[in-house]
Amino acid sequence: MSRKNDAFVFSMGIIAGVIGGIIGGVLYAPKPGEESRKELKDAACEFYEKHAPQIVDAKKQALESVDLMKYKLERQFRKINNSLKSKKMLKAKELEDIESNNSDNEFDY
């Protein structure tokens, strides 16, 4: 993995850990539901405000990774498809040659 990917994975792990910790803390807190939901909302908004640039960057990197993977898969699919077409064409040529040889032999009396 490259350093860029390592940093991305690490930052996503930290973000997931922080969010999971906040949610777990709020859900297991001995407070009424309405108060817990308000705290959860406030914590999520505060987290987003503090880390908006990193979240936007992580989202951008994730989308770039998805696009790159999509490109690689499409390229691989085209290679496989072309290979199959080549094999079909080769097989058709072989059958054509066999039929041609058989028809030539029919008139050799």
C-alpha cells in the first residue's frame, strides 16, 4: 500500500472509532432518550464542524478509489471479452478450414 492509502485507511479508522465511541457512550448513558438524542446530535454536529475538511478529503479519496477500481475492472473485463472473441474467431476459422477441406475432398474422385 502507498503512504496515501495508509493515511486514508488510518484516518477512516479514527473517524469510525470516534463516531462509534460517541454513539456507544450516548446509547449507554443513563439519561432520558430525548436528552441522549440531543447530545448525540450536538456531538455529531460538533465533530463535523471540527473535522469537515478531513471528512471531505476522505470522501474525495474514497470516490477516487472507487473510480480507479471501476476503471481497472472495466479494463480487465474488456481484456477477457477480447480474449473470448479471439478464441471464438480462431475456432470459427478452424471449423471453416475443416469444412473447406471436406468440400474439396468431395470432388476429388
